[in-house]
Amino acid sequence: MLHYRLDGPEQGQPLVLGPSLGTSTRLWDAQVPALARTFRVLRYDLPGHGVSPAQPFASLDDLAALVLETTAAEGMESFHYAGVSIGGAIGATLATRHPGRVRSLAMVCSSARFGDPASWRERAALVRAEGTGPLLEAGVGRWFAGPPRQDLLDDVAAADPAAYAACCDALAAYDLRGELASITVPTLVVAGRADPATPPAHARELADGIPDVTLVE
């Protein structure tokens, strides 16, 4: 099971928030006060990130199964879901593989396939050899249009290298491009027009493939 935090009224509709690679539940700190007015918000940490212990996994399907195990601990049989980057990909995997569990989906700066698998395997090898430190400088340019959030950079620096690398390997193998039509829940896709990591073309591909979708750039 994954470490998680709960906010909002116990009787609120369940909403699960997924982080991006390298971050923790803190990614959503600014949004939770508004969301928790009406939703029962569950934020989770990826394995080896934040407070979640490192544990073996090999794919996005494995990560989706860990999310289901975590939500089951709170009696959430179905839930709304929003995720950033790999967090959005986990949500899409849930909506594809476990359609009865997801009520609606939001994918923020996410994708059906995150670029060349070889680049993810190279990053995994780098992190296994040298830790996440070499990623910090590049992360500032990829993530922040303004002043960087030090708490998120601290999350990257503290992430377990083996778990971070396993996420990279899982992203290398992830490809939902041929399965997007099976996502039948209402879906919001959000892209940043200046996002160098997941450019708007990724969001447009999601919007072209998912039937009930709203695209915001």
C-alpha cells in the first residue's frame, strides 16, 4: 500500500490525486484547500517517494494496482481521479483496466506515451548509478516558468533512486495510444503551452482518442 493523506469531509465524493515523477503529496498543497471544501481528497506518494516505502513494481499497471489497494483501505470503491504526468498516466491506466472504479479523469501535463523509451531507460541507468542529484538542475527548467518550488526539488533529491528508476522503466514501457477509446468517463486534459517535458501535442493526442473529453491548453 502507498502512503497517503486525507482532506475534506468524510461524506464528500472521493477524489484521488496522483503526483508527478519525483514529487510527493506536497505537489497538490495549493489546490487541496479548494478541492477539500466538497471532496474527500486522497493524495498518495509513489513508491520510494515522499513517505511511501520503496517496494517492487514493474509497470503502470502495477502502480495502478497499488492505488486501488490504497483507496480500498478507505472504502473508496469508485472515485474521481486527477494526476500530473505519471500520475495522470496511472489514472488513464485505471480508467482503461478498471473502468468501474473511475468516475471522472483529469490528466495534467500527461500523455498516452511519454516519448522515446530509450531516453527513459537512460535516465533510469543514470539514477541507479548516481542518484537523483543530476536531475535537479534540468528539473528547474522543465517544471517552473517562474521561481522554483524548493519543496518539490527537495522531493526529487530525497526520492529513492531504485524506485525512481523503476518509474522510468515503467514509463518506457507505457503506451496507451491504442486504448484511449476505452476511456469512457468524462475526461479533462490540461496542457501547458510552454511545457517542454510534455508539449501540447501529447494532450491533443489524448483529446483525439478519448471520446468524452475536454482539452484546455
